[in-house]
Amino acid sequence: MHRLLVGALGVLCLSHSLLARDPGTTPADPSRALVRFEAGLDASQIRLSLDAGLFELERPLYRRLNVWSVAIGEGLPLADALRLLEAGPGVVYAQADHFIEKRETEPDDPQYGSQWGWETIDAALAWDLGTGGTDAQGNEIVVAVCDGGIDLNHADLQDNLWSNPGEIPGNGQDDDGNGYVDDVNGWDAYGDDGSIPGDNHGTHVAGTTGAVSNNALGVAGCNWDVQIMIVANSSGQTSIATLGYGYVADLKEDWINSGGTEGANVVVTNSSFGVNQGDCESGSYPLWNDLFNDMGLLGILSCGATANAGWNIDQVGDVPTGCSSDYLISVTNTTSADVRNSGAGYGATTIDLGAPGTGVLSTTSGSAYGTLSGTSMATPHVAGAVAFLHSVGSPSFAALSQTDPGAAALLVKQWILEGTDPLEDLQGDCVSGGRLNLFQSAQLAQAFSSGALPELELDNAALELELFPGASQLTVRSITNAGEPESLLEWSAQVLPAAEGRDMSGSSLVADLNTYVGGIVEIQFTASNASPDDEWISEVRIELPAGVGLVDADPMANSGEGEDLVWDGNTQSGLLVWEDPDGSWGEIRPEQTATGSARLDFSGVAGTVALSWTIQGDDFGGEPHATSGDILLDPSGPLVAMLGPAGGAVWNIGQEVSLQWAANESDGAAELALSRDGGMNWILIEDQLPSSGSLDWTVSGPPGTESLLRVRIPEDELEGFSGLFEIAQPLTWLSLDPASGSLGEGESQDIELLVDAAGLFPGSYSARVLVSSNNGTLQLPVLLTVLEGGSGIELSIERSANTILLQWDPLAGAEAYRVEYASEPGSPWQLLELTTTTASTDSLILGRRIYRVVAIE
């Protein structure tokens, strides 16, 4: 729709010379013309060029374009006047001073007329441009109302409440794996759950931001159709506010990383809480700017209500509206008389602008409506405006929001401030010196252009290959700019590991036997948090084998700052569980340990037993959250323990690691062995080792997902095992050429993907090619299956400007070679040539993307 309008305007601009002499049928002032003169001409020069008997220069209207009003002498027809003016020296064009009518899209909500703020900020004019909902790329826009909660049953809000499509209400499960259980409409930071509390203040704020409008019911919102996410975190402690903001950031990050299929496209938060007269820059409140900056880089502006007191915030301070983050918009309260409410904060350098906040009518609890006053009522006008600008922003702006969300957020703030109406009462009281004007800011958003808009296209959604060990294959993918004429696509590509969830890999659990009292054994367990994703340990769970009973246990004490994990006290379940008693946030932080002791009854077993353990991460950052392993104990005699690697560790083939072990009551020679199948088969690494010691080992293949290390002292029949860990293949088998480039409109670039199975063991290997551009990001999943058996021929592939040279080593017994190509994986192989040599040349031809050589014996 926007593109059609732009095209129509282009046609009109090309026809100025024809239209200027004709006032047209639109009513116009017959006594005046509007004339654009050439740049550089001043008033005296213009007057000399005009026929003084027919025309009089009046006043400049738009100085940057040198546009003036010119009075027409009595009796001179308008059409003749325009032709004479345009024929004069230094005139670019002349046109009639047409009468224009006020265009306002007004909703039919019965109480709209009592909402004085909408008229003040020219909302009806802005609604001519759009009424909110989605951006130019069709992405739904979400506002996070960070307040006390909301009346979820309010009829004027229900249709605009954000709903998480991946969550099943009330089942107590994290259905979408985002780390939050039952977050159907948002998050309650007070209870750290998805149960949204009711709150009159939050209901009022939500209505101003986005009440359902033009529905013949109640009031209108700034956005008639927008998604309102509810976050209850508006009072209490900074930790509660931070938790709520963390939820918003996580959902936006999920939305970005999933390409819009998960999470929520939050563009703004609305908050009306803080610390009165707190100095945000004193060093006592370092978190606040970090929060706003981090959300800002995700494309989220934060709108904050300043203090409801007539303080100069520049002098007395305020948290958060005195903070310096570029991604924060600080708002004060203006009245229907267009002056600052004397009971609202101000500051020439800290408060950005004013907005209607006195006697504001909006939705209230109980499906009712009411009037409230305060900076809390002003701020949702601005938060609503931020969302509105995203909905009416140009296609170029929508593209920028995808490729550089932080820059797009700063543009929106700039448009909000530049579009304000200057008020005498706000001069020197706020950064902009003005009050919000929705229409003027929306015009800036519509006019934004970063040039012609490119469009990234990548052929094929996925790549699957099958190769024998040692073989290689060249595949070509095409990157195309399908964008607007004269657009330029800047792109780059990189190879990344297959996307994985967050986990507790690297964390471990070890056990020491302390005392022997009959069949009752006291064991000290030490849990170590080495999560690469900064997950917190929220639970340590040990499954006891048959015959081993649980007597009791002590809490697992945290080595650092934080609370302890508490034993749940169930001695009948066959489980020994330490857990966070306050929920799923977790207590043992990264790089910390926790130590707890338990008393187990081993009287029902003899010899060595295996205790299976799981360390569970917090529920804050996505699945999976666990790592697991086993501890082998024999309380009846000597012990040997494998101390490394930690359960859940990931080691790459070729990496050098340190293996450590320790024996108790044995001086015999130890041997180290590796199992890649969870303990079914063992490969000796080294023997004749000391009973306690260490060994540097270069990790060998093939990769596996259930690997174990074993230290064994044969003469004493002792052995100990590590926790399960993973041996992984380094991602060196996939390479790209070229890895970046620029494409004009309609141009394509072949990007070669070389898959080399040299050194790979049979099995499956996954990766992804991430193509980033100034029009977004696309991913190409790559799955390589290295086949068992067979004899692959390793190809050397070189590409020049117009040819591809294939070379390979001779294969014993081969009399000739069949060189084949295919267009895609799974498509039929076509003969290129039969040859008795070990080289072949092919022209660079579209459609020939994959090559292989088959030996003929």
C-alpha cells in the first residue's frame, strides 16, 4: 500500500510544469499563489523579478526550499497569474493556494470525546496514516506494560492482549521451552509465574496505550490494534523490576533468533516506578542504565514516568528518569491547558518531553472506565506512540528494525522528540521543550528512507549430503537481491554449529565417603556449576539403586553469595533431591559450588553401586537445562575415582585435555580406558600408570554422545568412572566461498559450500550457514551423513572465473572414472564425462552444483 502511494506521488512530481499553470478544480484562494524560487535568491532579488503591478511578495513559508506566498493583483485570473509567474526568472514552479480540509479518522468509541489528550496530540490526524497493529513487513507489534497487572477480563482490552501461541494455559508446563511456565499473557515478577494479578493502575495504563478502538465501546487507545504484553513488576524491589525486564528481553531475543516464529516483537516498555531523588549516575544504581541499554540493543525503547512532584530532576535526581541511557524516554505530565502540571518533575537535561497526564480517561478494573492523573498517565501516551511509529514507519524503517534494531529504536526516539509541539511552559523544563504530537512524529516515520529497499533471498531451505569418509562435495547456493530498483544488498555468511538449547554442560557432581557406621554411610557431595550458558543450579537429583536407602541429608550449602539448596526430606522415594525452595530461579550461580552431605543405608547391597545424578539448571533461559552422570561407590573397601572430565563436558576431537584420577587404599598400577558407547566397549588409552595421578590426552574420534572414561587397578579389582560426556567433531568440514559481497537489484551471487569428509568418522554432522544482510538474516541448515564402508574418492575442487577443475588421487584397481554432476541433493546424477585420467574440467554452468567421481574397476 505504501509503495503504491509513493509511485503515485512520483507521477505527480513529473507533471509539475503542466499542472502549475492550471489551478485545477480544487477550491483555491484566488488572491494568492505559492511560488518556489531557485535557491540563493533573497527577498530583494525576488521582488525585482516580479511585475509590481500584478504581484506582491508576502512572506516566506518554507525557507529551506525558498517557498514564498505571492499576492495576486485584483482582477487577474488565477490561471493567468500562475502562467505569468512560472514564466518569470528564477521560478522553479508556482501553484495555487488550495483550500485543504481537516482529515481526521475518529473512532466510534462513545467516550472518545472525553479523552482530551487525543485531540491535543493530533491523534485523529495520525490515525489517517494507520491505526497500529503490524509493521510494513507484517510483523505484529508488542507493547510491554510493566506495571502492577491488569484486568484480563476488560472487554475493551481483551482483543489486544498479547497471547503466547506456544503456551497451553494452566497445565504447569513450559510448553514453548522459553524458560517460563504458563506465560500466556506475560509474567508476574512478584510471584515469578504466569499468573497475572489484577491492578487498576495497570489497567488504566494499558487502555491508553492500546484499548480496542472503533468498536462502539468505551474509549480509544493510541493504537487501535496492538499486542499488549502484561508484566507485573512495578513496585517492591529493584530485583522485581529487573526480573520483569528480563522476561521482556528474553522474549524479544527469542523473536529475533527464531526469525519471528517464537517470542514477541516487543518494541517498547512502559514503566511508572522508581526511586525518588535517586542519583542514577552516582554509582549506586549501575543496573538501571545496563537494563535500558541491553533492551535497547534488542530494539526496545523504555518509557519512564518521572516523579509526581514539582522537582527539578536535573538537581535532585530520579531513578530511572534521571538515567543517561540513550534508549530511555523520560516523560512529564501536561494538562489540558498545555502546561506542565505543577506537581510533575522536570529537567532540561533529564526529562525528554511532556504528554497529556492530567484528568486522563481510560479503562479501569471491573470492566469500568475512570479518570486518573499523574506522570503515569502521561507515559503510556508516549509508549503508545513508539508502537504506533513502528506500525506506520516506511518499509525502509521496517527493514532497519530487523537488521539493526538498536539503531531503529534510537530513530524512533529521535522522531518522538523532533515531532513535539513546542510549549512555552516546557522551554527549559525538558530536552525537547515540547509536548508529544503523534501526527508529526508519524510523518517523520513514514518519510524515512535508507535508500531503495533490498530483499535477501537464498535458494533452498536446507542442504542434506551423504559422503563416504574422505570424500568431498562442492554445492552451490544462490543469494539474490529481489529488492526494489537501485537497491543494494550487503551480505555476509558464516558457518556456525547447529543451533542448540541452553544447558548445564560442564557442571559435575563428585562424592567422598566420610564415615563408616555399619551399613550406614555418610557421603559428602559437591556440585560444581560450570554452565557455558550461565544457568543457575536449581536442583541436584540423585537416583539411588535398589537396596540403597536414604536416611537423611543436610542442605547443600552455597560456596558463594546466594541461598542454599534444601533437601526435600522424602526418604521413601529412592531419590536424594536438593532443590531451590523459592521456585525455579536457581541458587548456585556459575563458577560456584555447593556441598551437602547425606547418610545412606548400604546394608541391602554388596560391592560397588552406581548412583545416577542430574544437575538441573534454572527455568529462565530455555531448554535443555540439565547434565547428568554416574558416581560409583563401594563403601565396603578400597576406592578409586575418575576425577575428570566432568559429566556433561564437550571435548572436540584433537583437543588436548587433562585426565585425573585418585585411588584410596591401593598402590597398584592403574590403566585408563575410553568407551564411546556408554560403557559397553572399552579402548585402552594408557596402562602402567600410578594409582593416583593425571595424564594429558589428545581426544580421539569418532564423535559420540555417551562417552565415559574409566580408571582401573586390575590387581585390586578396583575401577572408577567419569560422568557421561560428549566427544564432538570440530566444525572444519564445511567452508564457504565467497563469504560476503554486494548485490544490486535483481543480481545473484553463487556461494560455494565445500563439504569435506576427510578425517570424519561415519555418523551424522550438523551445521548451519548464517547469511546476514541489511535486509535481515536467513539460515541454511546443513546435515552431513558420513556413510559406513565403501570407498570415497576425495575431490580437489578449484574454481576460476568460468571453469571448475576437479582433481583426485588414483584409486587402486580403477580402470576409469565416471565424473557426474547433479543440481541438488537427491536429484539424479548426470554424466559429465568418462575419463582414464584423474582430472576433469567443467564450465561454470547454472544448475551444476554437486560433483562426484565414481571409480570403474
